[in-house]
Amino acid sequence: MADRDQIRKIQFTGKSSYIVSLPKDWIKDQGLKQGDQVTVGRNGSTILEVKPVSFGKTSVDESSNLIISPEDEKSTIVRKLIALYFLNSKTINVKPKTGTRISPTHRIAIRNAVKKVLMGTEITADSTDGITVQVLINLVELSVDGAFKRMLSMAKSMQTDALLSLKEGNDELAQEVINSDDDVDRFGFYIIRQLTIAIENQHMLEEMGFKNSRDCLGYRVIVKNIERIGDHAVTLAQDAIDIKKPIKGKIMTNIEKMNDFALTAIDNTCLALFKNDYLEAENAIKESNNIKKYEDDVLKALEQSKNSAEIFRVRRIAENIRRIAEYASDIGEIVVNMNIEKVTKKN
């Protein structure tokens, strides 16, 4: 029989109190001990909910060791560092293999990862004998929804600025778009870390506003789609730097209209996500499919061009923007899946 179905006998103590024992496995899972506090609240007329006052500990040790060798690739070390960050390690000790030292190249790679990728982390010790990375941020300081909204806003701004850099041939603005991609990734990694924690702890799952672990998986895919918007913006910005020829006239006007439509589609599906609205998600999916009309307008304006290089360039830009509308549709489908039970229960 599962823990949630265990039968416990109510006992009477003192003059007016009733007590019931809590399952030992549940106490261990929450990281609780004798003397810790829990809250007891009513949920409806017949159900009582017991929750830890503090978030408690996850099953992952708070401190983790990462042993590296001089021959390790920088990218390999950074990937392992990110993986430990996802696993809710509070302290990550990067240590050299016995008889070796951490090379300057590896130290720079680790410092850059902490600065540009791992949100809420700081290096508290740094030498050839070891580097200590401390995770300082927690759930209370920045919620998953708060991080997601800032990530979304940043990705959309990158896309808008990338189009502006193409229109003006502005290398400086294009480079700023490329630099901003690290910030979008930082928010994405932070959200994934918090979702990993939520999946392991029912109390924290509820605190983050998720009904079940399945919703966490859906949210993870949504975050990845927002990261891709930033990636497309980087592609467009790099195009502006490489070609150094502004796109003007009716072609650019239609590209801007297509981009505005794609970003609006993203807004609509994310609004449905925040509202947990099934019908709004359905409508957003249908609307996002109209991106084809805007793409056709871009290609129609391109018919007057005799420059094969320009034709290839604009087609590639239109494809990048179309992908954003497709991500909006993907997000809408996830929102539908997350809220389908509401509709079926009503019916």
C-alpha cells in the first residue's frame, strides 16, 4: 500500500487533543526531524493537508565535488558544472586530479560560466588547487514565473533589436543582441534548476504553483522554446554584422510586420500559460498558423529583386521568424495539455 493510503489510528491525549502519527518515509523525504514544524490546514470539508514550514532538503547533497584533469575540454567542464547546478547543489567544489593543478584556461572557463550562465552563483575561493562555487539565490528571491517573464521579455527585445540592426546596418546594436543571449540562457538554466527541485519535493511543487510533476516537464519544454527565440535573434544579428548591408523598402516593412505577428503569437500563448486558460491557448494556436500569410507577403515583395544573394538572405530571415510563430503554437499545445482536465471535468 502506498504511503498516501496508509491507515493511521487517531489517539486521544490530554484533555482535548487528538493526535495521529506521520509516516517515517515522508519525514525522511522532506528532510524533517524531531522538533521541526509543519502546517496543518483544511482542504474542503474532509481533507487535512500537512506541509513542512520550511522547504526542507532534497535528496541531493548540498555540497558536490567536480574533479577535473588538465586534458579535459573546457566545454566538458562547463557542462558538468551546469549539471551539478541543475541538481540543486548549494556548493560546488572544483578540484584538480591528484598531482595536477587547475590550468589558467580552465579557471577562466569556470569563471565565465559562473558570471554568464549560472544565475545566483559566486566564486568564493579561486586558486590552482581548487575553485569553490557557491549558489546563493533561492526560490523565495526569484519565483519561476518571475524568472520566466523576465526571460521572455529579454528574448523578445533581442528579436526586435535584431530586426532593427538589419534595417539600419547597425553592427553595434547587433553585437549587443549577441551579448544578451547569455542573459536569456542564465534565466533558462535557473528555471530548469528550480523545476528539478520541484519534481523531487511535493511541497515545493505546490509552492511554485504546479499541480503535478507532469506540468514541470511541460514548463521545461516551454522554456526551451523561449531560449530558441534568443538563438534566432542571434542568427539575425550575426547576419547584420556579416553582410553589413541594410534591408530597406517594402521587403523590410513586410519583414517587420511578420516579426510583430510572431512575437504577438508568443505573447498570446504565454498569457494563456499564466492564466491556465485552455480556450485561450486553443485560440492562440489557431491564430499563430496565420504566419504563412505574412511570410507570403515577404516573398511576394522579394519578387522584384534580381539579386540572388539578397533573395537567399531574406528567405532565411523569414524562415527564422516563422519558427518563432511555430514555437508559439508548440507552447499553446503544452498549455492545452496542462489544462485539459479542467475542460473534461466541466463537460
